[in-house]
Amino acid sequence: MDDKFLIHVEIADKSYGIWINREEEELIREAAKRLRKKLYQYRQKYAKSELDIKDLLAMVALELAVNNRQWEDKNDTSPFTDKIQQLTNELEIYLEEK
């Protein structure tokens, strides 16, 4: 069963209609809310400059992309799995010698 439905989220004073799965609604609305909050912060910070909405949205997008990349680095488990594999191999060699 197709459980998609249309919601409207406002970003940069414009409403966007998007089709989403029902279970994603809270996540999408919270993400849009955070985006609006960040955009507001940049508007306040650069209120006296001549930056337009595209510039501000680009700055918000960059900040969020940097944050996302930092979280990816924090969640990289490959050093741990590599070390576990190394220890497993050493243990197997040791047990074969016995």
C-alpha cells in the first residue's frame, strides 16, 4: 500500500509541497524547522550586509553539510572493525599453533 501523502513546509518564506511517507513526517517537519532557525540566525548575523536569500541559504547548506560530514566521521567504525579483524586473525593463528 502506498502510504505517501502531501505536506507543505515553509523555507525562506516560500511554501514547498512534498510527497513523503507518513513515518517521515515528524522528521521532515523538524528538519524544516531547524533550517528556518538557522536561516533566521544568518539573517540576524548579516542583517547589515547585502546578502540575498540565496547567499544565506548557501551558508546554511554549507554549515549543515559540514555538520553532516563531522557526524559521518564520528560514526566511522572501520578502525574498530579493522582492529577486531586483526585480533581475530592473530587469535586464530595462535589457536592453530596449540
